[in-house]
Amino acid sequence: YFAGLGCGTLAVLEQNEAGIVLLRSFDWNDGLFDVTWSENNEHVLVTCSGDGSLQIWDIAKTKGPLQVYKEHTLEAYSVDWSQTRGEQLVVSGSWDQTAKLWDPAVGKSLCTFKGHEGVIYSTIWSPHIPGCFASASGDQTLRIWDMKAPGVKLVIPAHQAEILSCDWCKYDENLLVTGAVDCSLKGWDLRNVRQPVFILLGHTYAIRRVKFSPFHATLLASCSYDFTVRFWDFSKPNPLLETVEHHTEFTCGLDLSLHNRGQV
């Protein structure tokens, strides 16, 4: 990977009777690493890129972006829009080892969160607790932050490997999952982080993304550099429900539909 070489494209797709069609396409002069939809405007989304910047796009407009926020000093790798109705805020995580908090209506970051000793790969808002987010890092820790308090709230040495992804359970405000380069998924109860509440094994290469189901409290999905997508139910004695092997390259991202129970 060479910074500055190659461009990024934001593709906005729509599913209709004809299948999946390209609705809009926007170009950026560096690779785009993550994207999040606005929670208060169906036409707006935010991306983050290899040049350390965040971009705000409006799909109702043909040209873009509406705004660019350039504060991170290295790759901006993660971006997430707050899920609670208490605020309209975006959190970003960067290889510069910081997370930043943004109000899209304000031209600069509201605050910067420091503490990680490695690159940040994932920053995810709690769906339950306003102003609370989690971050996963190459320093082998999962950290919990509160935007109202300076400094880190909780540091969990979750793996003995780089942690590439984390997510919050939609049904239990104390439960998170991490996915790491050690090929394992681990569940963490914030009330007692001495050991994981579950460990899911099966992937054969680093886990790149993990997501809890919006419909089932104990169901989650993960994808990996082993080319597979796997579905798990951590409440079952044999938690691996299904392995999907239709990709022929690294599987880098996935999400579960909030509207269609069976769609990933």
C-alpha cells in the first residue's frame, strides 16, 4: 500500500425489481476505507479516507463532497454516525492512534480521544448509551469512551493480537464482540472484563469485520481474510451456524439489514 496512489469511489446502490443498480457514484483522490449513513437525513453519508480526511456527501447532488474535514494526520480508517436519538454526532478512528468526535454542522472536530498505543481500526457508537463509543486497535485493546469525560473509561486487553473490528450487541448494553488477527471472536461483558463471555473459533485468517444482528440478541456475522462470511449464535453449544464461501478474495466488510431480517 502506498499513500496517495490510487483513488476512491463512493458507490450508492439501490435494489429494485431489476436487481441492484448504481444510483450515484462519487470519486475521491484517495482510498475510501469506511462509510456511514446519516441518521437524520436519508440523502447524506460520511466517508473517511487514506489522506486522513472525512467527507460528507449528499446523494441528491451530483457533485461532492459537501464538506471535507482534514484533521487526522494518518489514514482515517473508521467512521460511525451515532445511533441514539440524543445527538447527531460522528466518531472517526485513525491510524494516528486518535479518535475524533464531529458534529456535521460544525466545521471542526469537537474533541480528540487519545490513549491507544497502536492504530485504531474500528470506532463504533453504543446503540444504547448516548455519547458512549468503543474502539478497537492494533495495540490489542478494546477501549470504551464517554464523550462527556476526558480519557478512556475502560481498557480491555481483549486479544494477544491486533483487533480489527468490534460491535455492540443491540439487546444488551453491556455486551460487545471483538474480532482479531488471531482468527477469534470474543464477547465481552463490561461489568466483568476479566475473561470473555464467549469465544468463537473457525476462521482461518484475520477477522476483518463483525456485526451483531439487529433482530436476534445472540446472533452475529463475521467476515475474514479467509474469504468467508460466517454466521454464529453464541448461545448454542455449536455456535457456528453457517459458512458462506462465495467470495474469491479477502472479505473486508459486511453489515446486516435493519429492514429485511434475512438480508446481509
